Amino acid sequence: MSGLGGYHANDDKSPLKGLLNCIVCKETMKLEKSTPDAEGKDTIQYRCEQCERIERVRLFRRSRDAAG
């Protein structure tokens, strides 16, 4: 996912848009991009619009069978 525009209601990444607060200036960080890593998990990159700090987090998905 390169761009940020055009999220759909059923897009599983849309709840992650405002998930992190910057540790420097306390502003909500914006979802910048998401890329799969070597293990098939997503690495999500956030950027603070105020101080330009970048944070990367790894998304672990629980299987649907384990949810019930």
C-alpha cells in the first residue's frame, strides 16, 4: 500500500490510521505505508507530521480459527 487515500470501510488497516502518538511531541502519528516482511507479516510505518519522526511496527494477525 503506497498511498493513503481511498480507505474502504472493510479495509483492515483503516483502524490503524491514528494508532500511535509521537514520543517526542505527543501528536498522533499518521499511517504512511504498509509493506509485507520476509515472514509475510505487515510492517507498518507511521510518521509524525509535526516533527517528522518515523516509527515502524510489525502487525501480527491472529488466525480466524483462534478467534472463536
